[in-house]
Amino acid sequence: MSYFPFISDVILRSNLDLTFNCIIELLTVSESETYQDKGKQSLVSSLRKTIIIHIASIIEALLLWKFKQVCSTQIIELTDEWKYLDIKVIHKIDDSQEIIAGLRKKEKININRIDFLRTTRLCRKYGIISSEKLEKDIDKVRELRNRMHIGGLSEIEKEYKRSDLKFCFDVAKRVKKLVAK
């Protein structure tokens, strides 16, 4: 039985189920008696981080799936991103500033190449996400997920707590309910 029976795409539904099963196994291990002593806190935190990465992947996939249901094209015009063409320098101020003229066109992207942030923003624009709070919560999950990019962190990696997992599971539950309509 699938956790995502409303997903019509068999491959996506299967991948979502596999990822959710992985989350359940990681959660079981992280909550087991074996890993509750003080010496294993970093391992438990690492397991929680991995769970958050998987939850974020599920949220992103669900939102993209729903967006594809609403959108009738494979190429999406992005809201506030522009491509500049036929640039002519009118005046050079210095090595880092120029006054230019040219053609500006809205940036377009293939629907299958949209990242998590753009997916969320497009879902808000198209009315799939109608709540500003949910949009902010999804973005917070995305930011937690993005901490996997340790080279760009400006602070020491945080310890992931049960409350982080609870928050992410809650957001995933709300997104699942939203897209299953």
C-alpha cells in the first residue's frame, strides 16, 4: 500500500514511498535505546539531518507534482528573473559599474529543472499554496535541508533536535494534505 495513493505517476509514487520508508527506518534507529546515551548525540543529530533532507525532498516533489497538474506547459516563465540580450555599454563608470541598454526578457526554464525555492514561489503565485505561513514554513524546511551544503555555512553546524523533525513532519503533512485535494 502506498503512502501517496493520490499520485498518478507510478514512478514518482514509488520513489516517494521508498523515501518515506527510508525516513521511517532512520527515525526508528535514531529513536532506539541504543543511541540515547550522551556519547551518540552527534550520530542521532546526523540521522535527523538525513531525515530532514528526505522530508524536504518529499515536500519538493509533491509541490512540483501539483504544479505540473495546474500548469499546461513544459516551459515556465519565471516571475522576477530576467535575461539580458543585445547589451550595449552606454557609459563605463568604473571597472565594476556600467550604464547599459539592451533587450530584457523574462527568464524561462523547463518545468523539470525548477529548484525548491522557485517551485514554492510558483505554487504560491498559481494559488496552490494560499497561506503565507505555509510558504514560510516550507521555506524554513528548505533552509534546514540546505544546511547539507556545509561549505557555505556561516556558523558551526547545529544539532538537529526532535523539535526540528516534528516541525518538518508537520509541514510535510500539511503539504501532502494540500496537494492531495
